[in-house]
Amino acid sequence: MIRLFVGLALPAELAARLESLGGGVPGARWVAGRNLHLTLRFAGEVDEDVAEDLHHRLGGLRAPVFDIRLRGFGTFGGRKPRALWVGAEPNPALDALQSRIERLAQAAGLEPETRNFTPHVTLAWLKDAPADRIAAFMRHHSPFAASFTVDHVCLYQSHLHAQGAEYQVLAEYALDSK
């Protein structure tokens, strides 16, 4: 079995800028810059045949190159936040790309994703982080905004370790530049 997801890699300069924001929130495990990404479709643990099928299907992905803008912070988890993130502005091209990838994932044998797509880059995983410190972090670093060009999609393998996950790019799929 192999743990996979499809996502967007961030340019190195943007990843370094986001990584530099880390700190000031007790109970936060900050994501290393090399692991920052925007998930388009989490596949989870799949067998090698499904992984190969997904890879093959992603190789046929057709979508235009587009720009994306990250702006604003948020959390997942309600009153006990478990993740701190920077979000992406609404973007029809991003939504269309994610929908195409969802269809390819289902065609490769994955179950349909039941959660709504909320485009974001996770900055930190939270455990018992004080709400006031999270709010202070978001205020201190706001307004945050950055843009980048999406010209490829990555298939990642996730390696879980006690100190956090490490993500390895298995393949890149270029988008159409026309």
C-alpha cells in the first residue's frame, strides 16, 4: 500500500516566506517549507495497481496554466482547531482543475470525495493550541497575500513519521501553456 495525494507545489520563494511565519503558537507543529503544498485530492492508502492507474490517468490531464492568489488565514476544527492554514481566493480555473482530478481519481477506483473543496495551504497542525494565540498569529500576519502561476500538478507520496509527515513528489504533470 502507498499513501498518495495530488497537489500543487509552491514556488520555493513562496514556501520560504510561508515557513518564515511559523512560531508564536504553543501546541503548533509547523509544516516545513519543503512540505508546503495545496492538496487537490487526497487518495489515502491505495494499492500499487490503483496508484499506477491514477498516475496513468493524470498523465492525460488537460488543463490550462493559471495564476492563483493565496490570501487570509483560517483554521479547521471548529472550537478545537486542528489545522492553521492560508487560503486561496476563489478561482474558477482552480475549481475546474480540482473537478477534473476528482473525476480521474474516481475513474482510477477511488471513492468519491465527500468533503467540499476548500483550497488552502496547511501551515501548522494544532494540538491544544490556545485560541487567543491562534487569533493573535492571524492578526499579526494579516494581511497576507501572494500569487503564483500553476503550470503543473504533482502526485505525492506521504511518509508518516512520529515528528510529522514527509512528502515526496512521485510525478509531475504539466498543464497546457496555450
